[in-house]
Amino acid sequence: MGNILYLVIPCYNEEEALPVTSARLQEKMYKLINENKIHAKSRIIFVNDGSGDKTWDLIQELHQKDKLFGGINLSRNRGHQNALLAGLLTVREYADMVISMDADLQDDIDAIDEMIEKYKNGIDIVYGVRSSRGKDTLFKKATAEGFYKIINHLGGNTVFNHADYRLMSKRAIEGLAQYGEVNLFLRGIVPMIGYPTDVVYYERGERLAGKSKYPLGKMLSFAVEGITSLSIKPIRMITFLGFFIFLISIGMLIYSFVRHFMGATIVGWTTLMVSLWAIGGLILLSLGVVGEYIGKIYLETKARPRFIIERFLNDEN
Ligand code: UDP
Ligand code: MG
């Protein structure tokens, strides 16, 4: 088993965080190399996800100064998950193991040692799991943890409180490469690959510099994406709901007849209005959920590329 480690770090407008991040990771990697934990051919690869600022210039500069650094430039912004996938699939032929993490180093880089340790003991996928969310706002904590609960309830199989900080062996990434879906939710797909897995716990810190690239709107659409790409239970729930409402309508029918023969039909106006709106709302909601899946089918049938690489900077020796 080889021990060439590649770090893959998606970056979107990270010019503020990159200088600190690269310095810290550089130190960490040389330490690991000197301790003989990883091979000297190990690399740090930043994936520039169509940033509008100086991110790519900084990456090129880093690569020129130290061949430990490499970079992948995507043709345009494709979002965190696609950038990550582009990185993983590109470096897999050079690496024995790959660790993915965010550019803001919210994830404790000292967990890397333990991840490598587990890899050497034959584990293919090591998930970094947040032991606490002390530094996150209450709102972020509640929404994020609620999200993991909902998704696992709906039959998705995600690791609780694990984001995209994880180690994957070469063969695990080869496995991932066979999942051709365009609607990408790595946290849900990686557990489907199989192979021996384990977790490493760490404390999640604050963003080093710059602002979060996941505002509320993006976070919500990420959650919907995650749920609908993993589970078809919401559609089944609509079916059950429809059946339930049908039962109620039979009850209503009987009730209306009884009221009619008692000669008190006018009184029902309020009930009528309320149920009209309630059912109208339910129908629209159900259509929306169905539409969400049809939209996904539409996108998958087109099989568009998930990313296009403009340039790959890497020094293999
Ligand atoms: N990111 C990306 N493309 C995007 C948005 C974000 O590559 O369109 C990267 C970003 O640079 C960072 C990671 O995804 O490395 C996670 O983003 P962020 O830290 O802002 O998310 P948060 O921790 O606030 O959820
Ligand atoms: Mg972050």
C-alpha cells in the first residue's frame, strides 16, 4: 500500500483565506513527510471553482514557489460538490489516498494524522465528524442537525455531522467515479460505495478569513438537492397523503348528504372555503415535489459534463 497523500481543496473567492490556509497546510504536510508518515510526492491541490477574485493567481503563485502545491482551474463556477468531484477524479491517478477539506480550515487539520493511521490499518473511507458545533451559530447548528435527521429518516444514509472532510483511498475514488449522476450529493453517495469505513472526531472551528460561501438560500437548495437525490420517499408520501385525503372526502360526502336532508346546507360555507384552500395548497405542494424529481430526470438524461477543467497544474516528481 503506497502512501502518497493528496489534499483536495475547493476554493471559491478565497483570496482572503488562501494565504493562511496554504501556509498552515504546507507546514503540516512537510511535518508529515519528515515523520515518514506520507510520501514526499504528496501534494496539496486547490481547485479554483470559477472565482471572481485573485484566487487562481494565488494558486499559480503557490505552485511556482513550491511544487508541493498544485491547482485545478475549472472553466466556470460549478458549486462546491462539483469542484470537489473534479479534484478527486483528477488526482486519483497520482494519489494513494486523498483527503478533501474546505479552504477556510474550519476542520481541524490535526485530524489528518489519525485519518492516515486508519488508512494504513486498511480503512478505505475515513469520515471526519464534528464532535461539537460550539463555534457555529445556534441557527446553523439547528438547521444542519435537523437536515441530517430528516435525510436519514427518508432513507438516505449519511454520517451524522460529517461534511466533506474525509479521507478516501484510491479504490474508493475509483468506486465513486462509477456513480455518473449529475445531481451530486457526495455525502449521500460516498457511504454507498462500501469498503471498510471509520470515523475520526474533531472540533470544528471558525472560518479563518473571508465570508461563508453558503448563504441561507444556497444552504436550503443544497438540502433539497440532498434529499431528492437520495430518496424517493417524498413522492410516496404524496401518494399516502392523496389516499388519506380521499378517505376524508368520502366522509365529507356523507356529511354533506346528511346536512342536505336536514336542510342546513348554507351553513357549510366556512368549511367549504377552508377545505378548498387546504386542498389547493396540498395539490400545489405535491405538484412541486413531483416536479422536483422530473426536473432531476431531465437533467440526468442530458448527461451534461459535471465539470470542465481549464488547466491542471501538478508536479508529479
Ligand atoms: N465553495 C466552492 N464553490 C462554491 C461555494 C463554495 O468551491 O460555489 C467552497 C468554498 O471555497 C469552501 C467550501 O466550498 O472551501 C465550503 O464553503 P464555506 O466554508 O463557505 O461553507 P460553510 O462552512 O459556511 O458552510
Ligand atoms: Mg466553512
